[in-house]
Amino acid sequence: MDIDSLEETCTMPVEELYNLGLDGVPFTNDGVLYYIDNDSPVLGVAYIGADDPDDAPFFSRNKKTRQVWSNRMAKRIGLHILLKELPLVGITPDLLIVGDSSGGVPNTDGYFGAKEYKWMFSFDLPRSGASMYQYHDDALVTELLRYGFVYRKDEGYAAIDDLWFLGFVGFNFGNGILGEGKFAQALLRITERQIKRFIGFYNAMKDNELEFDVSAGFDEQAWRDYYGPSDPYDFANISDDLDSCDLCAGLFPVGELTQIRSIGDGIWLCETCIKTNMFDELL
Ligand SMILES: [Zn+2]
């Protein structure tokens, strides 16, 4: 990944950002939803929050460890991957960019016309892996695993959550972000590896029409139960003897995790994540 290009995405004003990569494509903008029709069977979704006027953008990097820090990173990296990175490998999904709204479900009437998508996705999940939220389907999880994604029943909000009524299956992929808000950093080794995995997954799945039954509506209770207190990602319920790998979020006895001190204030990783993400050389 070109770090200069990522810096540009993270530091430019939000109004300019919406003009990135839009040459020659139909573009709709009502201040909340931005839609780009690339004539693709797949819909990419990115959330982008408004800029805080009191918080000037900053960006810094460590070239050796391929870490980057920015107070805009968490809001921008998903869009950066969709707009700037995927086209470099020939992947140009249609894009729905969900901006700050007054709350509630975005009104997408008039955006897609009669267009149906095979599936939708975003890169809005911190760290590594992939999640499907209410679109969970065992057979599709098997496909994700086949292309190297760790499956995470992750909590938290993603823009694709609010778009269930469209009736498209949704995937949320890890973007290599660690930390939150203005303290977020991206571990580009992980971001890049996630993009590689996505290329394999996309090429295998782009023509498959995936089924999501929207007729039952969004059963919020079922969704909450799915992420219930026995879920390993409910950190309040983790016993003192177990700790969670910062990447795959798997649970391991405390002594089995290794701290990578050269990354930020140190992250704890399992042996598999260290090997598959090539962190060995940083130990
Ligand atoms: Zn791990």
C-alpha cells in the first residue's frame, strides 16, 4: 500500500474526499448518502464520519514496521481501500458511502433503481478477520475461512448492519486498525494481507448470488442472543487465566501470547497470528 496515498485520504477535507476516483462515473450526493455506479454486481459500503473542526488532521508513519497513525484513520481507511486500493487490482464495486446522518436507517430509495446486488461488503472491522453480523451463514463462513479469514462474531456497529433491508448478504472485513478514534493506528502488514485475502474471495464469489431472507425483517433479539454473554468477545467475561489475541481475538492461556513491543504500546498475539502476519522479525 502506498502510504503517501493513504496520508492524502486521511488528511484531505471531507468535501474533497468525495471527489476521489469519481471521474466519469455517475455520482449522487444528498449530503448523507453518496452512491457511485461502476456497473458492478457487488456493492461496496463505507462509512465516513464528519470532520471535527477542532481536531486538525495529523498523520505519522513508521516505515520499518509499516504502522501509520492518524486521528482520521478509523473514519477513512475503509473508504481508502474501496476507492483507491481495490481498483489497483481491477476490483471496482459500486459504492455506497454512508455519511453522518441524523440517526436511524439510511433512506436508500432512489439510489439503486431496479438494481440488485449479489452481495455487499465493507472494510469496517478493526484488526483482522471477517464478520457477517445478522447475515451469518455457515456455508459462507466456510468460504471466508478458505480464503484465509479468521471468522469473528464481532460486536459493534458497521454500516452494513443498517442496510439489512436491502436484502443483500453482507460481509465486513478487518482493515488492520488497532485502537479507536483519534488514537487509531493501522498495521499495514495486516491491511495488505486482508486485501490479498479479499481478492481471492472476491474473484471466487463475485458472480454468486447469495441469499439473505429479508422477509423475516431484522430480528434484533436474535441478533443480541447471537452476541450473547457467552460470546468469547465479551471481554468482561474473560477469565483471568485467559487472554485474547489482539488480531484473531481467539482466547489463549495468558503465557501463550507474545507481546510485540515495537508496535504502539505493545499488542499481544498468538503464535499463529505472529507467523501468518510475519511479525516474527519484529520480536
Ligand atoms: Zn491470533
